[in-house]
Amino acid sequence: MGTAQTQTEAASAAPSATSDRSWRTLARRGRPFLAAILAALLWWPAGFGGYAGWMRLPLTAPSASGVVAQGSVVFLGCLAAAAVVSALVKAPWPRFGIAFGLTVTAWVLADGSADLLAGERPVLAGLAGLGMLLGLWVGARAHGGPVEVATFLAVVAGLSPATWSRGPLLAVAVALPFWVASKDRVAPTVWAVVRVVITWLLAVLVSVGLHHGWSQLRPGLAGSDPAEGAKVVGRGVVDLIREQGVEVAQASATTYANWLWLAVVLALALVVARTLLNRRRTKTT
């Protein structure tokens, strides 16, 4: 009697186990496609969301001296957007194809191309391409644990011209190391958070420095003499970091103080969730 009952239970459990394996296989196979779709949807919001119209690269902007090219915005936006694509899509060619295709599309639909001076169009195209390639490299570094992902998010939050994503990304980046926190990992967790914040501040300094350096260019210099233009931008970056680096860092910390407090709340939530999950696993084993 006992043997027959055992065989019946085993037979009824077999279809359930097979179904679970089928769902896991389907999820594993569908994950790359879902990641590619999500990457394509996040490309614009991550790079330029809130800064310019949907899928229209902000090539120019009005200024006191007239309409000027926005090389730093194009470069940093394409970098941040491609980095998000690279972080989500692991396969090299698909992530390159998504980033390249969307960059070209946004370039074709760009606003202000008619206002560019002679020679500025190829310079901006080169900056968009260079930003995309660097972004793919930066995003590939995010394929690791929570600390690596947090560091990546801090870089994107600091560099991206997008206005909507900086605060949320910073909050998640600061809180994420607490997912692997434990009473035996207090020092590593604290150091990980400090590293994330420092990374974010450095990214902010680079971003503000590039915008400042580009603003030092006289109209038309980037197109007529790109090498000299690069030197002017480089000097502007160095000068700003040397003379105003501390002020920029303090202003950034003050501006995003509320998001840092949100990071504390998220960190507590992650610790609680991790503790409950560990207890549940202990009970099941």
C-alpha cells in the first residue's frame, strides 16, 4: 500500500517538475530579448530624458553670443545612453547594434542642425560616436555583483545630461551595496558606499568640467580647428576642477541631499528584505 501511494505521489509530482523546468527554460531564453527591448526603451531617457524632445539630439542651444553647438551634451548623453544599453545587453553585437542604431536615428531627427557653423557637424558626429563607444565600454563593467552595478549607476547619474534620472539613479546606487550587507561585512559595505559616492562626485566633476570647457570655445572654433578646440576644452576642465572642484562637489551634495536620504530608506528596506529572504531559505532547507 505504501509503495503504491509513493508511486502515485511521484507520478503526480513529475508533471509539476517538468512544467517548472519548462518555464525556467522559456524565461532563460526570453531574457536576452526582454533585455534588448528594455535597453532600447531606456536609451533616450537615460541619456537625454527631460533635456530635449524625444529622440532629437540637442545639437545646438541659444546663448548670449547666439546659437552654439552643444558638444559636451551630445558626448555625455550618448555615453550615458550607450552605457545603459551595454549594461542590460550582454551580447557584444546586439548591444552595439542597438546603441548605434538609436544614436544614428536621434542624429537624423536632431534639432538645430541647420544652425551649425561650418565644420561643426562632423565634430558633433564624432563626439556622438566616441561617447557611444565609451558608453559601451563603461556599461560592460556593470556585469558583476551589486557593488559593480552600484558603481556603474553612480557614473551614469553623474555624467548624464538627463534631468529625470540623476536623483533616482544616485539613490539606488548608494543603497544597492546594502543588499550584500551583513554583520560580518560592515567595513566592506561602508567602503562600498563611500566608493559609490566618490565615484558619483568624480563623474559630476567631469560632467561640469566638460560643460564649462566647451563653453570656453569661441563660436566656430570646434569646426575650424578641432585640435585647438580640444585643448581649450581640456584646459577648461582642468581649471574648473582645480579652482572650483570643492564648491561643485559641495553644491552637488546639497542639491541631491533629499535623494541621499531616500537612499538611506532604500538601504534599510534592502537589509530587511535580505534578512527575511535568508530566514525563509533557512526554513526551507
